Amino acid sequence: MPTIRSIDTLLVQLPTRREHKWTGLTESIGRYLLTRVVDSDGRVGWGEAPALKDWGGEFGRYFGESTAIARMVIEKYLAPSLIGVELGNFAEMHARMDAVIRGYPYAKAAVEFAAYDVTGRWLGLPVHMLLGGKVRSRIMVTHSIGLIPIAEAEKEVAQVASEGIRTIKIKIGVDAKRDIDMVRTVRAAVGDDVELCVDANEGYRTPGEAIATVRAMEPYRLKYVEQPVMGIERIAEVARAIDQPVMADESAWNAHDVIQISEQRAAQIVSIYSTKPGGLYKAMEVAAVCRAAGIICNVNGSVETGVGNLANIHLAAAAPAATLSCVVPVSTPAEWQKGQVGGIYYRDDLIVSPMQIVEGGIEVPTAPGMGIDVDLAKVEKYTVRD
């Protein structure tokens, strides 16, 4: 039985196509930490920690990680504790990681992704089979519009719709008037056939402000309203007052959070991450609790490079509750970019071939491991040497 022989890390920075920010974010996306796991037979698996210091849970319940923090946690605590663990024994991996240090889910997820990748390569199976099997073969994509000028957003969403993306998420939570104007403009630009949703990232100061703003957006037909305010009990207040479903994101990190959300009837939708609970193994626990509670889900993330985004795609393929379109990149190396913008957040990527998008959805890779190899030359090109 092969075992984990070594774990190391590399810091990378991908060039962005345009600025992509949301309420509270002060740093650029794409400066993320890669992990590399080598097994006792010399096989290699890759993972990623898309850690952002500004992004965490409500009221400090979960806190932001940075790439520097994730790297220190991996190298000082996680890697030494995992040497010798048998491939495929993810229960033991998580038990050891949780025993050696509490918290730090992004660091743990990055190591676990790489372990899933190398395990799949050893067994000759795609990662979604290690998660229980594939319930869908195509992951529908939601394109996210960050906090950019309205005129710029109007032009971008029109092109995204023309490329076949059927759902657009609009970042809001800055100023009610600006937010309403943005939604009105986007709806006019894309017509009636594209679904719109909004994400305030806890940006509204009070439930009352959120309720009034969303009510003003009702004529533009929102599919859902994501995390309008901070706090499970406060999003529950918003959910009771508006007709649109509310999605919990910052309030929903692990399976226990979902139990609280269900008990308080705070949200009808939960955004599952491969990273927030600490990896795919625990993300499937979140999905199982959501399914039992009658809560539907999407898979969301922190605009990962192709390395981390592959974990998102396999999670979305395997989780029965993840029935909604997912806010994931269409990871595409520079040589395959021909001016498309739907799901494109970076000018290049770290995988050897692009994710295949058909009729607005990503085809789930079926090759062993994460399904698309890492481009070592691109990793070398974009490695940040402190």
C-alpha cells in the first residue's frame, strides 16, 4: 500500500483578466499557495489553498487565512503529521490534521486535494469516484461580476450571455442605489433568458437595509440573494421578509453550521466550498446534511486557479445537493483563450489543457486523479520567490 512520502508548497501569482473584488476584499485574487504530495512510489498530486486574509466567517467565528499562514501551518504542522499515511485513508488524514492543529481549513484542504489527486492516479480513478460517484456530468457555470463600474459590467454581461452562460452573479453590498442601478442595467443587457443572482458578502449594515434594497430589485427577477448581512439569525430575518430565496455563504462553513441554519430556517440555499470545511471529505458531509435538511446548494469558491478549481468540479459532480449553477472559473490556459470572458478571471492558468465548456457548463474530467495534469512550466513561470 503506497503512503505519503513528502509534502511541499509553492506560492504562485496568476495575471488577472480584470480586477475582481467583492465587499471587504482588499487584495488581488490569484496569489495562492500550491501543495505537492509525493507518494512512496513517486507519484505526484497537486492541491491549492486560495487563501485570502480578508475573507472569513461571521463575527470572527472563522477567520481569514493568508498564503503565508497556510504555508506555515502546512510546513510546520500538517506535513510532518501526515508522512506515512496510507493513500486513500482520508479519515485518518483529517484525524491527524485536526489533532495537530485546530482550524485552518484552507491549509488542510490544500493538502487533502493533493492527496485525493495522487490517490486517484494510483487507483486509476477520477476524484469524483473517490467521493462516491458522479451524479452529474456537466457543471453549469455562473459568471461573477465583481465590484466594477456599471458601464463595464453592462458590456461584459452581454458578451457572457452571448457565449452561452445562463446565470450571472452580481456583487453588491456597497451602496443601495448603486446596487439597484447595477441589477437594472445587467437585466436590460442580458434579457429575460439569463438568470441573475446577487451577493452582498455581508455588506448591508442591517437586515432592514438589505430587505429594502432587495425589494427594490424584485422587478428584475433575482434567482437568489446571497449573504445579505452578517449572522445566521440576521439573514433569517431577511429571509422571512423577502420572496427571493436567501443563500448562506459566510454563515455556512461546516456541517454543524448547516444544522443551525436549518433549525433557524435562515436560508433555503447553502453555498458549499471545497475549502471552507477543510477539504472534499468534509465538504461531502456538508452536502449530506444539506440534502437531509432539504436545502439546495451550489459550489462556490475564491476564484481558484485550475488546480483548486478541479477540486470544485469534482465536488459539484459528486454532491447530490449541488443542483444549482456553480460559481466556478472556466480554467483556461492562455494558448486556448480566444477573447472569451465567461468564467475567465485570469489571462493564463496552471493546467495543461482547458476545461471543456459545452452549452454553459463544464464537462467533468474523467481521467485519473483531478483529471487534468498540472503544467509544470506554467507553475515555474508563475512561482513567486519571496
